[in-house]
Amino acid sequence: MLTLPTMAYSEPLKVTLAAEDGWPPFADEFGRGISHHLIHQAFKQVDVAVSTIVVPYTRGLVMTDRGSVNGVFNVTKEQSTLKRFVFGQEPLFTVNASFFFAKDHPSSVDDKWHLPIGSVVGIIDGYEYGDEFIQLIEKRQLRITKVNSQRQLINLLLVGRIDTAIMYDMVADVYIDQMGVNKDISAKFNNHISEIFVAFSKKDPQAEQWSKLLDKGLQTLKQQGHYQQLLVPLD
């Protein structure tokens, strides 16, 4: 009988991430989008396999808090999230969030610090809106209406239930186009610019390792010249 030499094969590293289900073109309910493609490609550069669980954003944050998954995307690195999660140094990308107004209820001001006192502002429950947001609420005595989806925000704007809504520009563009209200709603001025990251669980002893591997993968994609190509929506 021919005896073959024994060879040791190391198992590839595997990371499990929660992915938001309602933030196209970055992440949708089908597990598709820019973030999915970019994260998979970045981890592929450092020989890490990625599995994703598609859930609502707030549930992904809770799962990561509890250590049920290794991490969650797409999270803004700000004071509130730094207390909860482990972040790398390389953002996935940068996005702009603006105040949107309905054509039938236009704004008479040109920046957020001059919003009328007591304005009703719609936001998505659980999202981050920049470190200045609490200060803005207090200074302008804003009344905050929280909903669970972009479509709800747009509908509230259309019927005048809120004065304005904060939405991420590229995400808002997708829903406004889908709903056929391009002529009815538009962005007026900036709220904040966010660097978007994968946030890793502090319950995971490998969190620092994952963040460093992802940083290395993103850096490799940039060095190869592939990074910008991955930021283009696939659909």
C-alpha cells in the first residue's frame, strides 16, 4: 500500500458580520450593495472569508454589542459608537448627510444652525447623525420624530408631518427615485460628513485582529488601484 505523506492544512479565518437591510446603494435587504462587495474584497486580500447576516441596523448593533456576531456595518465612528465598539483606522468610505425639504414646505434658511426654533426633524431610529447633533437639538429646540425607514421619512415630508428630514444623500437618492418624487423633495444643506466603518464587538477577543486585517485589506485594494472601482453601485 502506498503511504502518502501527511500534510497539515490550516483553516481559513472566517468573520461573521451583521449587515443592514435598508441602506442602498450600500446594503439592501438582499445582502447586496457597495459595502458588501467592498468588505468581501478587502477581507479576501488578507485571506479572511466573510459571512453576513442581513438584519435591521439597530438589531445588527445589538447583536454586535452582545457578541452574537463579530461586527456590523455601516457604522459612523463618533463618540457614541467609540464607547460601544472597536474600530480600525481605514474607513470603508465617506458619505454626506443633508437636510431634505419638500417643495411644498421649503426652507427659508441656508444652514442647520439657523433652523427655526422648534422645527420638527425626522430621523431614522438608531442611526448616528454626528457629534454635533445633540448640541443642535438643544440650541434650536428641535422636536425629533424617529421612524424605521427612509420611505417613512419621505412620506412624512410629503404630507407635511415633519419640517425636514436628515438623510444620507446617496441613500435618499435611491428611495426618492424609486418613489418617483424627484421633483417634490430635495436636499438643502449639510448636516454632517460621516466616515463609515465596520464596527467590531468588544465581546470578541479577536476584534482588534479583525480591524487590523480589514485595514490592511482596504489599503491593499487602494494600492492595487481597485478601491475606487468598488465604490460604484453595481445595479
